[in-house]
Amino acid sequence: MPLYGPPQYGPELYGTGGSVDALQDFLNEMGKKRDSTPRVVVEHIDMTGVVTDISRYYESGGNITREKERAPDEIQAGDFDLTLFNHDDKFSEYKVGSLFYGAQYHFSRIRISAGFLLPNGSVVTMPMCLGYIDELNAHSDESKVTLRCRDLMHRVIDEALHLRPSEETPTPGGANAGDGTCSDVKTRPFSTVNENWTLTCTTPGADGVALFSVVGSVSGSIGPATSGTEFVSTSRGIKFTLTAGDIPWGAGDSFTFQTFQRPQWTQYNPAKIIWSVLTGYNYDTNTQEVWSGSVLDLDHTQDDTNPDIDYASFVLAVDQLAEFVLTGFVDYDEPAQDFLQSLLLLFLGSLYTDADGRVVLKTWVPSMEGTARVFAGSEQVTELGYSRTVNEIINYVRVNYKKTQTWEFSGDTVVYDGWFVFKDAASILKYGKLSEEYTSRWYMSGGTHVQDFGTRLLSRYAEPPLVIEFVTKADGLLSEIGEKIYISDEKWGFDMAAAEVSKIVKNLDSKPLKIEIAARRDTSMDTVYGYLGSRTSEGDGVSPQAANWASASAQDKQFCYIGHGYKMY
């Protein structure tokens, strides 16, 4: 189910004399080479979806910062402050008739759009951001209020997944004669199912003597369990210990508990796994997962009307990650941020919110085909500089992973029986050994997922990345995290340098408008075209000489591999 009412996407027109093509009107105004202060439209969307335009109360704020991960396994969330005039008590929540009177405004939404006044008198706008109110501050010395708004990623990363159910704690029978106890029950992924269990004393006595039957509503009888000795059923996924007390067990003494299947996947696309965790629905069937109550509940609509998730970004990511088939699970009380990062790390992906406030999934490199925005010339770009630092270099990587498909009981030490080491000799020679160590609980036959990860990590971080930072004006209004742009600058010798937007700050209250952009160019972005080549060596020393991407040289990677099992994305 959606969190809130239906969104309003795309350009909107205000005033009279509407435009035939509002988007084109916006782009035309955005590209004008002049100082520009766009109109700012601020709207409040209450918990039922009712939209109220509060633009006339806008004083300042609404400056949006979006940033892609600063590290290969770190998710970022965003927020913004909005200061509003309150001269007529519009936002005085204890005043009858105010916008917030008697209403739940915490977690209602603020949408900020920016636009331009057209020659025909209408205003065309595009959404810039959407946030959820989590704090209101009333100023004591002047009639203003400040709203703190956070994006949807805050809710995602603040959640804990698969909270341990209280029903899994054994409950003693009310008529028990003995005063012994039963430990917490440990469960096992891919074995434990939704089931009711009953333990009943069939042979009374103390530890080492007393026996209990172990009966499950699905498994049937799998006992007996001996008091004082740990009971383990690997196939049924339960482990516990009965311990006698001062009063020995009596015949008929009992304990009851339930077990629940945890969120788990077998040979499944990582983008589809992320979808399941965000929505509680299976990506392929669009049906509710049996464990949906253990994960998030964002909207699961599989089209562009989804108010919480950019469905198109998941469709693309699913295709790009088609060769990844992972097996794994959610642990008890696992922070959503940790779980999602464990998957994003494997394909150096990114999870963030777009201008409509929806969660977007991106793989590690933006698409190089098609058109892209060009930032060049002093008419719009007012400041430009760059940095390259060895602090971001990784040229030696060790990855520990599960080589065999074995799964431990909850609370037991996880065994990582496989590891790979990756190194870039040329980078080590130039900069010294700069190492990182990672651990992956995910399983894939042959460890292909960690081999691919290690190779891509070195490809991206073996050289100091070029980070270009510049300040522009209205031409940056529609720029978003993860998109490809071209940058030219005569001073520093950049000639249509392709880069990926990694950070953007839209200062909507600055006059004139100021947009700060940081764009990252990695060594791996040099490959922007390819040649067709066969899968085997042609013996000419020029065509691809490797059997797979992981072992391919820089020369090999200039070729396009058809049906090769790896994608150049």
C-alpha cells in the first residue's frame, strides 16, 4: 500500500495561458544565459493527500543537498530546512483555523518546485525535492516557523528488519510441576518455516533423565529432547536447551512457541531482493511475501504512478544485474541500512531519492549512450575547480565470503570459508599498497559475485578519481545524482569530459540562483564504446584474449562481449 496519496509528476503550469509543451518551456527558460532567480513554489501535502499552496509564506530555505555514497558501501539520506512567515498564524498549530490545527503534520510532506514566469503570464515549474516534516520550530522573537524535512531514505535506513518475534520465546505450561526453563530458540535460514511447536515431558526427572517430545504443526514429531542437553534439528531449523530446576520435571510439563520463516532468497537478482525488502512484495509475481511483516512497506505498484519508488530505475537495474543470482537472508534485528549496503556493495550501487521524493536504484556507472547536459562557458558556470586525492585509492582488496552453501543457526558465528585477493600492481607501484577488506554473507556458485565486485572496485579506485566541482545557475536545476554530464573548461583543459554527478546542492533562496555540482570521473569511465569480438583468443594479440570480464585486460575491456555473461555497464 502507498505511504501517501498519488504524486504529481512532471512540469506544472500556474496562471493563465498555459503552454502546449510545459517541459520544453521550462528547458528553454533554464538554458538562457543570464542571471536568473526562479519562482519557488512550496506546497504542503497532508496525510490524506490534500495539497495546499503555501508559497506566499516562503521566506528562505528549501536548499536541497543530494549526495551519492562517499564510500562504496555507504548510503546517504538528505534533509532541508524551510523558514515560513507566520504573521497570520497560518502555522500556529494551537490556533483554530491554522493549517496544522488538530492535524498530524509530523510526517506530512513538503514539496518544493522551481520555475519561470513565461511571456504569456503563466509560470511553469518542475519539482525539486520532497521531504517529510519531522520537526517544527516556532521563533520566539519574530513571527516565523522553521520546518525540518527529511527525505524517504531516512525512514529506510532508520528501520530494523526481521525483529525477533516474541512468539519465538518458549512459554511454560500453566500447570507445570517442575520449575525448569527452556532457552531462547535458535532458528536457521532455509530450514525454519512458519510453525507452532509443543514440547511435552514424557519421562519425568532431572537433567539427563527427563525426556520431552518435540512436535511441530508442520514437521510432526522430531524428538525426543533430553533435559540438560542441547536439542538440534538442522533440517527443521530449531535449536534449544531444556534445563531442570530445583523441582524436577513432571510428566506433562510443557512449553509452546512458534517459529517464522525469515526473509530469504535463493538464486535471485539483487535488485529484485532490494525491491522485496522495500515493499514486502515479490518483484516477479507482485504478490505479498510470506514474511512481509518483517521488512519495509513502501508502495509496490509496478509503474510510474508509484509514489514511493522510481519503478523504472529498478527495471533497468534488474536488467543490468541479470547475471547476479544471489542466495542469502535477513538476520534478526538487522538494520535496513546494513542489509541494503551489503547488496549495494557487490555492484557498487547507489540508493537515493529523486526530485519527486521517490527511492531510486542505480548501478555503479551511468549510461554513456544518449544525450547529456553540457556545462561550459562563463555565462552560466561561475566557478570551477577540481581535486584528485590518494585518500580514495584502493589497489589491494581482500574479500571474505561463503564459498559453500551452509547456513548457521541464529546467534552462531558465521563461517566464511572462501576468500579472494585482488590487486593492481601498477597502482601499488605508484602509490604504495592501499588496502581494504570486505566480508560478504551472500552466496553465489563459484564466488562469481565477489570476483566481479573485487575487479570492479579496483577498476574504479586504483587511480585517484577526478572530482570536478563547479557552481552554475539555472541550467543545473534538473541535474540529478547519478546522471552523466559533459564538462568543458579552457583553464583546466577539460574538453567534453564525461563525468557522473555525485553531489548537487540547489540553493533555491540565493539571488541569483546558485547550484553547486560535484561530478566524478573514474578511470573506468574512459570506455565509452566497444568493438565486437569473439569469446576466445583470435591469436592476433589485439582482439579479446580473455574468457571473461574478471580476467580481461584494459585492452580486452574495449571490446563488446555478446552473450558473454557480463555487461559493460
